[in-house]
Amino acid sequence: MNKSTRIPTRIRIGNQMYSIDVVESMRRKATMGRTYYDLGRIEIGASSNLTGRKFSDAEIDDTFWHEVTHAILYDMGHRLYNDEHFVTEFSGRLAKAIKSAKFK
């Protein structure tokens, strides 16, 4: 991961503080990230646990926003918190909006 990737080490979502850990690879096969709601922890893999391929900065960023979207929906008590299709579509748009933001 190069210096252009800015993944925080902690983030508050609702009343829950989450720690964010970028790990070498995820334990569960074919996953890039996971949110542990009760533990207040988000894990993001830096490489594929199937092929060993290192993920790009953009893939790591997208995974971060994907997991944050899960956590926000979970905090809201929304039934879509575990709907991968919805979370992927929403978080992709969120990540693009954040990346395109311009500040004075």
C-alpha cells in the first residue's frame, strides 16, 4: 500500500467505535474485508488469500468504504446491512463521490 491510500485506524459509526486493521490477507476464502459488528472491528486484506495478488490502492479504498457501508446500515438497524449487492452498489458510488470531492 503506498502513501496515497488513507485508511483511518479508527472510525465512529453511530455509538460504536471501530478499529480498522489492514491485514496481509483475510482468513475467510475469497473475501477482501469483513466487519465484526460486536467487536467494533473492520479488517481489510492487502492481498488475495486465493492467488496472493496484492490489491491496488483503489481496491483497498473501495473495500474500506464497502465495510463502512455495512457498518452504517447495521447501526441503522436496516435490513440491507447484509445485502452484498446493495452494499457493493452503494459503497462504489460513495467512494467515487468522496474521491471526486473538491475543497477550497
